[in-house]
Amino acid sequence: MTKKATAEDVAQAAGVSKWTVIRAFTPGASISEKSRKRVMEAAEHHNYRPNLLARSLATNLTRQIAVLVDDFKNPHKLPVLEELTWQFQSEGRLVVLININEHFDHVQALLDAGQRQVDAIILFGTGFRPEMLEDVRLKGGAPMYVLARDSQIPDIPAVTCDTPLAMQELGEHFRAKGYERPAFLSGAKTLSTALGRQRAFHTFWQSQGTARVLDLSAASYSSEHGFAAVRQALEVMPREQWPDLLMCENDALAFGAIDYVRSILNLRIPDDIAIAGFDNTPLSASPAYDLTTYEQPMAEMVATLISMILGDAPQESKVSKGRLILRSTA
Amino acid sequence: MTKKATAEDVAQAAGVSKWTVIRAFTPGASISEKSRKRVMEAAEHHNYRPNLLARSLATNLTRQIAVLVDDFKNPHKLPVLEELTWQFQSEGRLVVLININEHFDHVQALLDAGQRQVDAIILFGTGFRPEMLEDVRLKGGAPMYVLARDSQIPDIPAVTCDTPLAMQELGEHFRAKGYERPAFLSGAKTLSTALGRQRAFHTFWQSQGTARVLDLSAASYSSEHGFAAVRQALEVMPREQWPDLLMCENDALAFGAIDYVRSILNLRIPDDIAIAGFDNTPLSASPAYDLTTYEQPMAEMVATLISMILGDAPQESKVSKGRLILRSTA
DNA sequence: TTGTAAGCGTTATCAC
DNA sequence: GTGATAACGCTTACAA
């Protein structure tokens, strides 16, 4: 078996034309049962399968979806990638995973994906700057979608979790617990606006008459930077001004915050300071953290995204309701 | 810009033939500076970029690599995926991420990948059964490679970490610490052989005259199952027979083991029982675990894999040396 | 139901 | 250095 068999080869073996072979492999095509059987036997014998590349060139449909990820430090990405790949595969699509970083930027990735004729592009990360996406060269490429953050671009639909509602649910829980000096730990400053969590957190406390929310900010969305940010902020602050509640923009930051507060400051959580995260990352349930957090309905969000991409749902942003996960840290 | 421009369109605009356009976009092609400039201007104006799909059909090279992953529960996958995608992108390749599970098995995935004409297939997971890979229908497809576990198939090269050496380094450390009742916690029983860690662990202790190594086994490679496996084993065992050292097949299992031992049994680690993992997962460095573990040189292994795939290195299995990471749990 | 012709947008090869 | 012809393996329309 030196070379792959083509429809032509199978046709010859089955004594029909190559178009009949194609028909045998086309679900709804009109073909006699007899021809179909002969073709299938010959195909089996020659180990033939249609070349999807050639099909894509002819149909202008690759059945490939590009997923752009820019933050592999966030453990939450992994279960979502599992969900994405699996749901797409169930629909006969394959996921092309593209790593965005300082050396391979969005523009390059989008152009690359465009050249490969992917059917759709999903932006799944925090650092996509709207200006980039409006690059003229990108017009006319595959349709784009944003997952789990705001789009900030009218034409590009976003599939998100209801962040204001999330912060309200979290906030009401915090209020009931009696916390009075809230602080918010955000990731990379310039990017946080897209998630809208910080804004929603502020909005909630303002609505409760609490004007002052302390803002901390980490250099990126990693545990290490969460750790460093909390240290840096608390070191220079008189202890009596320390917050009694630290809401972190995601679980990764919260893990770092907990590590610092517990291991270095030797404080009790939540008695001395309460800490909450966002994402319900796998490890957040572990007794080592037992983190109070908020879960985005990722399976549902991915399903929504897929129906939009398949054209079964309107091409417009969709907001889903998440779920408060109460554990022991807040 | 309703439709994408083709080489033909650009040719017309530049007043040359489409082959000249192609040449302008082919690195080493012979073309006059003048034509080249005119073509590039027209291309810029028409927002033209070569269609990689058509190129692939003509060259029989997609520059796409399929990566088959079957264990998204292991947090170690994420940094490796980052490394894989990034290194491949640096070489102008893109990664197609394929999720293997009970509904979408290896055979289906391999056939699918084969139909899409990917240039190579990387098996990156624990559960690949050799029988499956020897399926006749798979012959003649893209070349396959195995990452971070044994291949068990002669034709398929594997890129691995030196497991016997790893277990020796770990073992010598354990011996120096004075542990005498070693146990090994493996993941899914049928799959563990491929990693060879359990075998290497036994071999080491046998060489030290310690005949008895207790074997525990979890249902899968997740923290939850690690937790459950340790509970199940220790519950039915008199306390004086408990191991004083638990080597876990990977960090995920170790996290679960630590959670159980510390939170439920209220034992001290490593005084009452020492625990070690494998992989040096991001969170293993956190103070919440501070796990002694062993790091596979993934960046190097991925680089090796890529040079094999690109044909710069011989198509044969390669073993790299890892690194012992000493922390506080053992 | 089946065969034919044209086309998808490139690349490889040869002639000029 | 440039243009032309054939080919990659399939799909879409149309004719038989």
C-alpha cells in the first residue's frame, strides 16, 4: 500500500465511474443498492476513505474550527478545551489549537487561520485587544466568536456568563457573612475590563453603600503573580486597614492569594480574611484550598457557541447564568 | 470584499500571469524584482494570501499535526499543550487537538486525522492500547509518534523521560531519608504499564533488598480517584502496616493522596507518611502541597519530537533525562 | 440511476 | 524570467 487509493482507483476496481464511488460515500445521494454494495466492497479492499482536503477545496468548508488561547497558565483552560474538542468532534468538526503569545500575535494567528480556511475562529483568552481584531487585513476571513469574555466589537458575538449577576450572588453571600472591607484582585490590568468582573464587583458594593473597594492587581492571571500581588499590597499597608474579604478575578489568582495569606502571614481563612475565586477550577474543590468560587456553565456555553457556528442559533451574543459554589474560604 | 482574491485575480491586476504571482509568494523562486514588487502591491491591494488548502492538495503536505489526548483530568497536559502548540507554530505547523474518550476512540480519531491528511500524529495520553494502533485500516496513514510514554510498537517511535533513572533518583532520596515501607499508587491498572513507573519503582526497591512494595491502584489518573484509592486501601489495613512512603504515578494522584492523608486522617506529611508525585505540575510548587516530584524535560522532549517529525532527527525512540524536584512532602 | 464536463486554487514541470 | 499545460481529489451541475 504505497499510495493512498482515490475514488478513481475504487471506481476502476468496482467497474463504475468515480462519481458513483463519490455517491456511495455521500449520505443522501441517489445510487442503486447494488452499485453501492460493489463500491463499498472495493473501497474496503483498497482501504479507501475520501480525502477531506480535496473535499474542502471543492466545498469551501474545512470543518475545522480554530481556537485561539492566550493564557495556558490558567488551569481552567484544560476542562474547557476538553469540552470544546469533544462537542465539536461530536458534530464532525475538529479543533485547531492556536497558542497566542508575544511572539505569535493575534493578527498573525488570524491570518494563518484564514489562509487555512477554517470555518470559524474562537477567541478564548483574556488578552485580545479590540484594535487588533479590527485590522483591515482580517476582514473577509472566517467568522469570529468570543468565549467567556466580552467581545467589545459589535460584529463579533460573545458567549459569556452573567457577570453582574455572579458578583451580586457572591456579594450578597459576602454581605450576609458580614464582611465590610472588600478588596478585588485583578489580573493583568489592561485586560481585566474585558471580563467585567472587577467592574461588576464595584457596582455591587456601591449599590450597598460601600464606597471603598480596595483594588489589587497582579501582573498576569497566574497563581505566582496572585501571590506576589497580595504580598506587595499588604506589606506596605497597616494591618488595621487590611481587607477582610479578597475577591479574586479567577481561581488561579485565588490559589496564590491563599498560599500567601496562609503560609506566609499565617492568617486563618476565612476568619482573618476571606478569599473567593472565579471559575471553579478542578483543584478548587480540594481540601487543600476548598475555595468558594463561581462556576461558569461551560458545557452550556460551548453548546451555545457551537449552535451559533453551525448556524442553528442567531449570530448574537448570549449570556448564561452561572452558579455560586460555596466552600470554606468565604 | 465579498469573495477571497485568488492568484488569478492578483495576476490580472498586476498584468502578469498567475504563475508569476505564485512565484512572488514562493521564497526561493526566480522572479524579477520588478514583477515581484508589482505583484506584491496588487496582492496588498486585493488583500490576497495564498490558499493553504489548495497548496496542501497540490503538495500533499498540510503542515498540520494531530495531537491525540485522552486524559484531560491531568493538569500536566496544559503546559505540555502550550509547549507543543508553541514549538510547532514556530516551525510553521499548526496543532489539531483531538479528544479521545469512550465515544470517540483512537481508531476513529486516527482515521479522521488520516482523511484530513495531517502530516503526523502524536499520541499524548496514557490509554492507547497497542492492539488498536495495529488496526490494518490505519496502515499507510500519517506517521505516528508517542509522547511521554512507551510506544510498545516497534514502528512507532516514542519520546520519553528516563523512568528507571527517575525512580532510582527518587528511590535513593527515599532511602537516604530512611523510609522502609514503600507503596506505589498507580492510575488505571491496565494502562500503567505503558508509563513503566510502577515497574521501575519495584525494580529499584528489589535492588535494595526490599521485597515488599505495597501496590495501590486508582480508577483513573485524577485527584479524586487518588483520594478514593488511598482511603479504600488504608481503611481496611491495620495502622501498623501502613506504608511510610507513598510514591504516586503522577502529581494529580499525589494531590488526592495528600488531601486524604492530611484532611481526613490528620496525619503529618512527611513525618507520618511521605508522599511523592511525578510531572512537576504547576500547582505542585504551591505551599498548599509543596510536593516532592520528578520533572520530565518536556520542552526538550517536544523539541526532539519536532525534529523527528520534520525529518531532522532519526525516526527512533529517544530517552531524555529528567530532574528530581525536592520539596517538603518526601 | 449513472456518466460527463467544469471547476476549486494551488504546485510541478516544461517550453519559450 | 515568464507563460502554458497538467495534476492534486474531490463536488456541483447537467446530460444521458
